[in-house]
Amino acid sequence: MNFSERRKSYELFSYMEAALLSFLFPLFIFAPLHVKAGMNDELDKFDFHGFISQGYLNSSANNIYGKTKKGSFEFGEYGLNFSSELSDNLWVGTQLFARDLGVIGNNQVKIDWAVADYRSSDVFGFRFGKIKLPLGLYNSTRDADTARTFIFLPTSVYSELNREFTTSIIGGSIYGDLNDAPGGDLSYEFLCGTLSIDNDHLFVQDLFTVAATAVGINSFQSEFNDPQYAIAGRLQWSPELIENLRLEVSGLKSEIDSGFDFVNLIPGGGLGKYRASSNISINVASLEYTYKAFTFASEFFRYHSDTNIHIKSTAASSFIDLARASVSSDGYYFSGEYEFSDMIRVGSYYSVAYPDRQNRNRTHRDYLKDITLTARVDFNDYLTWKIEGHRMKGTAQLTATNNPDNFKPGWYLLTSKITVSF
């Protein structure tokens, strides 16, 4: 399949997703208004839940996720989901989700996940649809603010800029629990399919930037991105000798084709078009241990991409190889949490991210080191409030667009968030 055919295929899928979304949204809103008394038993088979979160960001010295130096309320998450257990073995569900984080999301409603799940036994089950990616300990539940103590998970592993890229996979998976495995309990999940990424997503723009920089382009216009295959997996082991300890490895491998145009003179060829093929891999090693009211966790993250750039001039009939670019980054964190009561929890973590692991400390653009303190208050089963402070050193995950007046290596971020879940 050539680039043009792949692009049409990806656009067709995007239209199908939009059509499904336009059908589901009014169904969520208006269906309960037309339920007759005789249908109550049928409605009881469905579980409806949702959440509304609104946050506030204020940073010193540097902007992050928008214009936060002056304070920003462009920070919110909204979700509505329903599910039904159709039989003892078959479960279906879907969630609509929107978020706003500065320039990210802009409250665009999307299908976060939509899954049919059949489980024949504890040992084996399979899912298909749009499935949450089990990358790291908390990626599958990061959309639910009440599922964790922290407002922001450590960005060394759970980057907000690349969140959509690691959210879900469209395809199928097999999973199960081996409770009688030697030495402890073992759970597994293996997934295969493709990724769904918008063309204007920051992760895709980063791929374009890497390719453009490799061939000496300062400005360009992205044309399309076309995710090809994606495979992912997770293995989690809970050793019998150490209660409440989880050890996990997880990973993702994918290929993304992309294209971009620019006004540039190719020697002997005139104006040209560029295509790039990126092979991407992500690996995460994780540990979590719970002791009484304490929870400790640590994860190590590694990302690698190889991008092959091809070019075709207006005078040529096909693309030719031009250049290759590689990016390797890694990061890690250590965290601790304490639950004073059902109402109050506190937590802290130390997170370190290196976008280029070959050049870790040349300048403050080569790293981001984050010390975080968090407090969470659950007023009741529905209302949660959090406040969180970050002491930052480095500017690796900040963008020049948000900071046109240069970067400051030492800075702070204060954020607060309130969530209603139902």
C-alpha cells in the first residue's frame, strides 16, 4: 500500500470514529429521558458513570501547558461511560472523554475506549475494540482523577505532551491471570492493532520536527500521519514471599508513516515532498509495594525511534532515501504515598526525564528534574479536591512556543484540582 492509499485509509477510519461518536453522544444524553416504566429492568443491566474535573495552574519563570505564568484555568477533564455485563463471560463498555490542558485537547470529545471483553476463565480472556494500553502501572487508569493521589503523574514516564500516543490501541488483546504460577501470581496481556493519532497532535509534530531537522528544514507544514501496526504487552508478577509487591514489565512497538511539505529548492529537482517512516519502541519497568497505609512505587522508562526520510522532487516519479534520524530518551521516578484516613492522603515523588539519553546534562534543555508534594481530600464519595506543588530544575519538556522569551532553569508549578465523580 503506497502513501496515498494509507492516508485515505487513515482518513476513512477517522470519519468512521467521528460517525460513531455522533451516534453515541445523543444516545448517552437523551436515552434515559425516554425510558418507560416497563424498561427499568433492562436499564438496570447498564452501569452509567462519569466525572467532571476542573483545575488551575500557576507557574513561575516558565510557561508549561499554555500561559501558566499568569495563572490558567485551561485545565479540565470530562468523561461519561457506560457498560453492561451481557452474560457471565461477556462485558461491553465505552467512554466518551474530553480534556483541556492549554493547547492540548481543547475540550474535543473523543471515544476514549470502546471494548467488548469475553473471559472464558481466570487464565484466558480476549478483548477487541479501542483498548487502553497497559504501559506502566497507571496508564490504563490515568483518565480517572480519583484513581490516584497525584494531580500529574510523573512526566518522566507519563508525559502529558505525548499522552494521546500511549492512550489506546485499536485492535484486540488476550489476557489472563495465572494464580498458581511458581513463586507467586502472574498476569499477562498482549495486544495487536494500530494507533489512532490526530495529525495536529504534539507527538506527531515532534516526529515531523525530527525529520525536518535531519534534512535542514526550519519550517514546514504537516500533511498527514498514518499509524501502521502496533504491538504491546504487559507481564505482572506478585511474588508469594513478599505480600503486596507488584513487579511489571510493559512495552509498545509501532510504525508511523508521515508526510510534510515545504517551500524548499532541491538541487536539480525543484520543489519537493518529504515522507518519513518512524519505527518507535517504548519499554517500562515498574515496581509497587504497599505496606499498611504506605504505598511506594518506582518506574523506569525508555523511548527509542528510528526515522527514515524519503524525498521526491516534482521532476521525479518516486521517492528516494535521503536521511535517517534516531532519538533515544529515558526517565525514572520514585514515589511514596500515605493514607491518613479515608478522607486525607498525601504523596511525594522525585522524577527525572532525559529527552536525549546520550546528552544528559549539557544545558538545562537536556533534563527535567521534578520534586512534587501532593495532598488529596475526599469530602465524600463524589467530591475530591487536590493541591500539588512542583519544584522544577531543567526545561526539557517545555516548548519554545510557550516561552518565546527564553527559558529559566529553576522554576515552580502550583496546581489545584476539584473532581466530581458519579
